[in-house]
Amino acid sequence: RIQILFGMARTEATLTVEQIKMGLYLVEAGELTLVNGVSQDVYDAGVAPRDTIVSVAIDGGSDGVGRFDEQTKEMDIEGTANVIRGAIQYATEQKVDAVLFELNRLMKMGYADQ
């Protein structure tokens, strides 16, 4: 029997508000909220299907001082969506168009005979 070995990697991607609204789709899988699908431009920005969103952040606002920073690790889909909506609202109010997503990515590392 062959066993597939996986590893977890931490990565980041910066998306615009428009990319978030039009190209990021979530799904709840058991106790995880996963990225289910992405548009090509969101994929090119660094978000892939099966990623989990760890946090959402926006540096500075129109005043250069404020910050939005919310953790989503181990959060259900409703909570994760609320954080993303909050980030969109904050970015719109502060006239900032760069939203930073910290992501966990499941990566196939190899195979082992068992």
C-alpha cells in the first residue's frame, strides 16, 4: 500500500477588494474553512484551492495610522466570511485597495510504501 505524505506551508497573498469580491470562493469542510475556488487573477496573486485563511490584514488607512488585523484560524465559514466582509468595508472606508491574506497551504510532499 502506498501512503501519500503531505506538508503544510505558510504563505501570503495580497488581493484587491475587487479580486476578493469577484474571485474568492469558500467552502466548509468538517472543521476547516477552505478556499474552494479562485479566479485566475486571484490564483496568480497567490491564493490556491484548498488553502486555509489564517488571517486578514490591511496596513494603514487614508490617515496612514489605522490597521485592520483579524485572525481566522479555526473559524467556521460564517466567521471567516464576516472577517473578509469587515476587511472589505475597512478598505473601502480607508481608500486602501491592498488586503493581505495569510494562508496555510497543504502540499503533497511525496509517497512512501507502507
